[in-house]
Amino acid sequence: MKKMRQIKKILIANRGEIAVRIMRTAKELGIGAVSVYEKPDSEAYFIRLADEAILIGDGPRKDYLDIERQIWAARKSGADAIHPGYGFLAENPEFPAACERAGIIFVGPPQGVIRALGDKVVAREMMKKAGIPFIPGTGNLSHGEKGIKEAMEFGQKNGYPIMLKASLGGGGRGIRKVEGKSDLMVQLPLARTEARSAFGDESIYVEKCITAPRHVEIQILADQHGNIIHLGSRDCSIQRRHQKLLEIAPADLPPTVRQAMCEAAIAAARQAGYVNAGTVEFLVDSETNEYWFMEVNTRLQVEHTVTEELTGVDIVREQIRIAEGHEIDIPAERVQLHGKAIQVRINAEDPKNHFMPEGGKTVEVYQSPGGPGIRLDGIVYQGYKIPTEYDSLMVKMTVRGYDWEQTIDRLKRALLGFLIVGPKTTIPFYLSICDEPDFKKGKFDTGYIETHPGIFDYPEVEREIAKLAKLVAEIHVKKINPFAY
């Protein structure tokens, strides 16, 4: 019998949008919410929503990544649980280990599971034992000339292109595509350097490159009693440099393929001894629908909202309940995903300039859309200053419709309903995608951005209402009406 521990106060070891998201569920459950922050976030929106906030350092970023500072803040506040959110310490196995030593509940998988699945080579071996198809690849390459020779032998046997991947990589980082032998000689040392810088370990393995696949993931929940369920699929194929831009649920796959992938995801979780929320990711051949295991993300995903909107399941709530020791009690019929949902990330970035962040600019006017099927998860408001120290995400928008066509129409309507004056944003880029013929047909893969350069040809036109809103905002701030004389 697993011991139950009721969570009374939870510390969110994160910032921004995801901190707000977790706080909202905590408040619904009657759980106190503690926020931590660095000095650059002293005026941040997420601090205002917390029951209490604790300064953990000057930052930027380093204190959010400091395990001891997070544990100190939890003890100071009397929090009996910590939720890591996504990014920062969410997939660092030392974090749940430190929580366990301190007697604090970690709302996420056990340290051993995070450690094993964080090593992509170990994870592949696990999937092999579970009988799950995975992409042909190597173990960790040897150092020096021997490692180069091993990679070349793999390329000769399996054909180019091949992928160099950091064994401890994640979030799209530590991945390099290699076109041939000469390219390999250049890329492998660079890949090792990048892996060492990003993950503290230069271990690299090689994988066969699957050309223009789709990226499909299965959301799973697993409790401490051995119960594992899936919450359906998501298509995350539209990416830039392996970073997801737009996510869709469910993935458009034949029912038998989708069911087989869901069963494979549950088998993967069982093989790993998984507990809490996680995502099993696959690559899918766009023509044959053959699929291969890619990795397990041992945390809450940015795109979890599309699954929530179709299932009605609050994934953060389930994370907390599982951490307390409850059994999953979601009936199977809840997992029958009806309709379509799309999430887009409204960032303060200039897509035409390689998605350059607009850090330092102020949102002079902010108006958000509403209406049927619209969900917003964000931290932006009029007067919000885009941080230079952190990411440029302002708000995630999730739209839901009864079919693909209505969902795109609703997405377009909602995007047009935004009024953001100040920084450039990704909104016109997403509007351009909404009108692109292949996207409207549901035809896209991981090469979509590169093969559809026309989506960057949207006009740079400031809407008349935006000009008027900007003028009104200036009058309000300066207390001077230029037309009053």
C-alpha cells in the first residue's frame, strides 16, 4: 500500500507562463502557491498571482537552475512539494534526489527514471527490450579518431544523411545533420563541444536520418500503483531548428497506427518504471506511417494544453494527485478525442529576421481575443516589457474546433483578434500559415518551414486600429492630446 501525503503548499521552481499555469490549478485544489524569482523578474506578472514570493538571487537564469536555492526557498516558505514546470531543472535527476533528501515531494518522475530516460542511448536499450521500433543508431561514440571511424562505418552501412545527437540532449538541442564523410569530420567535434556546453557531457551517438518525417507524441500518465494510461496523440511536426512552433491534437493518423503508437507509449512507460506525466515521442514516415521511438520527455510539455482542451483532463491536477499517492481515476471514454485543437506560441520575435527576440521593447497596447473554443495561457499585459534575460513567450493560445477546417478558421479569427502594439510578434507568421494550401490540407512534416518559404512573405502592415490604439495610449501616458488645440 503506497503512503498518501496531502500537499498543502507547493513551490513552483519556474517562472513566466508555466508558473501561472501551475498556480491556477493549485488554487483550485486549495493548495498554497509559492513563487520564486530572480531580480530581473521582480515586477513579473507571475509573482503577483502567488500566495507568497521568494527572491532567490540576482540571476539571470543561474538561480532558477540552482537546486540548493530552490530547496532553501521551499524550506523557508514551508512548502511540502515542488513542481519544476518545464525547462530549467525539470529534467535534472539531481533535483528530485535533493527533494527526497529534504523530505519534499517532487511533482514529477523519480530521479532514477529521469536519469535513465535522459540518456538517449540507455533509453533506446530500454525500448529495444520492450519490443518498440526505434531508428537504427549506435551507442555512445568512442573519443577521438576511433569515434570518427565508428560514425563513418555507420554512415557507410546505413547511408547518409545521418544525425549526430547528444546522449543527454533534449528540447531540440544537441542535434546536427551530417550529409557525408567530409561533413562528419567537421560536425562531430562541434557536436561534442555543443553537448559539453549545453549538458555538461560530450557523449554523442549517431542515428539514421529519417527524411521529412512527422513528429508525433503520446501523452501518458502513470501513478505509483502501476496504472498507466494515455491521453491521445499530438502532432508537433511544424518546427524550426528542432524547436516546436505549432502543435495539433490529435495527430492525423490511421486509427490502427494511432492505437499501436499509444500502446507502444504505455509499454515504454511500463518498461521504464515511469511515474507521473510524461510524453513518448516518435518519428513517423509521412508516406507509409511506419513509426520509430525517439525519446521520452520526463516533464510537462509546453503543448499540454491541446490535450487538455480535447480531453477535459487537467494534466497539472493529475500530476499533483499522482505525487500525493492517488490512483488515476480517469475513465477510458474521456480519452476519445473529438474535434481538433491547435496551440500557437505568441512570441515577441521577428520571424522575418530569423525569429530574433524583441527583448527590451514594451507592449504599449494589448488586446486579446475571446469567444468559443479559445484558451489563453500567458503573462502579457499593457505595459509589459519583453525581457532580454529570458525567453520571449508572451502568451500561448489554444483553439478548438469540431473539425480541421473549423479549427483553422477559428485560429485565424483569434489571431486577428489580437492587438499588440510595441514589439514584433509571431502572429502574422501564423496567419500566413493559416492561408498556406498544404497546411489547410493537413500536409506537413518536420521540413515544412524549410520547404514553404512563402509563409515568410506576409506584408508588414500596421493595422489602422493599432495606430489609433497607440495614439490613445500615448495620450493617456503623456496627458497631452495633440488634437485638442
